[in-house]
Amino acid sequence: MIHVAVAVIKNPRQEVLVALRHPDSHQGGLWEFPGGKVEAGESVFAALQREIQEELDLSISVAFPFVKIRHDYGDKRVLLDVWQVTAFGGKAIGREGQEIQWLPTVDMQVQDFPAANRRIIDLLKLPLEIAITPVLQGLPALSEYLEKVAAADVKLIQLRQKQLPPDTLLKWASHAGALCERLGLRMVLNASVDMIPRLPDGMGLHLSATELAKLAAPLAKPGTLLGCSCHSQDELRRAEALFVDYALLSPVAETAKYPVGAALGWPGFAELAADVSVPVYALGGLRRENLDIAQSMGAVGIAGISMYP
């Protein structure tokens, strides 16, 4: 298996740098995320720095693991070790004669990339913000909340209503799902693993750390966005092993929900985010203006209850 270091490099407009593979190369004529083979005795980060300097004339100073992907093309087996670059210098040029472009994620089409890149593209299309519902009193209040969140340009909602019994929660989920479809929102339902067989088609699932511990194997339901809540290195590593699509890591700052001293702080958050290949969102005591610092610390975005809307 060929171990490949892959870079996700974004500009301030959140466009991603991609390069066109030479026609006579493996998977030639397709766009790819830049990177290259990890040499013997070389760390992934060192390989990433070397390859990006050689290919694009960019110097990477900070990067975080994003996702690991194993793929068998039949004639070649690869392990893509994908990292999110959060600090780099220089101006990108195709030093090997390859065409390059800054591509918005919304314009990425899986057929234009090697098959192994499909999961990277799916994860790059995760929104930058996740709104978590507060405790709501009835379906009218839920509808009003979703309308306000959509107006605030938040694209992903976690329906979290721990006070509801399962049957009522599913009723709320069905109501919210129909409204989210009309509003152009994605939704994940905060529920137990026991609810997986009853989950409406197309609806995502979010598991607490306790529920994640009950999941014995990766979720075998194609098209279901799977997220979880984590508060420690062990929980993040379990999320990684179960191939979750994203993890919420909290608390970053002090909140009333957690004991005094439980906050990770940004250094603690960055340390944990750098330890696993899972897209991580920052949660706990944040404001929307914290998005930039969260991304610089390895987060793909931020999540919260009180800051929305």
C-alpha cells in the first residue's frame, strides 16, 4: 500500500487548492488534492511540507490531520493521509507544469477526481457552523427557530431535545426534516443508537459520547451523516475508529454546563484536534466571531446553542 500525504489548502474565501494530474500519470486527467508519497523514515507532516514546496512553491507551517482513506484501485492500493493546512506562505504555482486552481467546495464534482477522493469532497462540504437547538416548547417554537437559523445563514442543524420520549422525538424530526428541506438546511438528530433503524432516510445522526461508546461498528447506512460529541482523547480516537464524519469537541471555554477548570482552552483543543484524523468542530462558550481562531487551531468549524440565532 502506498502511503500518500495529502493537503487541503484553503484561501481566505474558503476555496481549496487543487491540481490537474498529468494525462500520462495514474488517474491522469483528473483533479486532485496536492501531495505525494511519504518516504521511508519520514513523518507525514514532513512529507506534506516537502511535496507542497516541490509541487506548488508553498511553505506549510501548520497543519492538522483531517481524515485517513484507504482505497483499492485494482492496480494500486493507497492510504491517503489527508491534512488540513491552517498556515502557509508563498504564492501557489504549478512548479511541475501542472494546471492548478482555487476551487469552491460547492463546485467540486466527484467524477472530476480520483475515486479515493470522494470522502474528502464529502467532508469538505461540511458547513462551517452547526446550530444546536435549545430546549423548545412545541412544534411552532421549533419551526420559528429553524426559520431564524436559516435567516442567519447557518446550514446544519442538530435537533437536540433530550426531554422528549423517542416517539415524540421522531415526530419532531419528521416535522423539522420537511421544513429543513424547504429552507435548504441539513439536519442531524441527536438520538440514541437504538434509534438508528427508525431514522428517516436522508437524516443525519448525532451521538453523545455515551451513545458513541455503545456503537459496536461503523454505521452501515449509506448517505447518513454521522457526528458525535467528544471531550477527551479516548473519545476522539473511538470516533476515528468508527469513521464518524465529524466530532464536536468541548468545552473550549468555561460554560455553566461544565465544572470549573474543565475548559480545554485553545491550546488544549489544538492538541487534541491534532491527534486524530477526524473533522473536529469547536464547541463550548464560543461566539460566531471565533470561527477564524477555531480554524487556525485545527477545527473545521464551530458549533453552539446560545450563539444561534
